[in-house]
Amino acid sequence: MRPVCTYTDYFVIATGGNPRQTKSIYDEVHGRLKREQHALPRAVDGASEGSWIIADYIDVVLHVFTPDARAFYGLEDLWGDVPLVEVAS
């Protein structure tokens, strides 16, 4: 993100099949970062609804979407000029 964005280095974008899965994905990432890196997000939004959870870890912003929300917001299209790195699940 750094070439075109001044407030973070990376966006991590993940998809859960439904709000319950997005919450589980966020809970797992949050728990591991807290235990292993002693990292807590500066802010979290959307965790109660679960269709789009965003967690700001300053250098990394985590986005966890349901499929419909991911298609609607289209972050990959919005930030299309930033290099994309796909990671296998």
C-alpha cells in the first residue's frame, strides 16, 4: 500500500462464507497476533455485524468480508494500482 497510501503498509483481505465465519477469522487472527506478537489493533469496526470487519494494526489493516460485502465494496478494484499478493488458504 505504501506507494499510494500514507497510513498503512499492507491491506490483508480475507473472506468468510457468512458473518459467523468472518467473526471466527477475525478472532483467530486477533488471538494469534496478541499471543505471538503482543499486537493489539488500534481500532476495530464491524465485529458485531460480521459482514465487514476491519481491524487497524497501524502497519497492517485487516479486512474480513462476507462474499456479498467483498463484492459490493470491491477493495481490489478501488486499490487496483497497488501490487496484489495472493496467499493460499
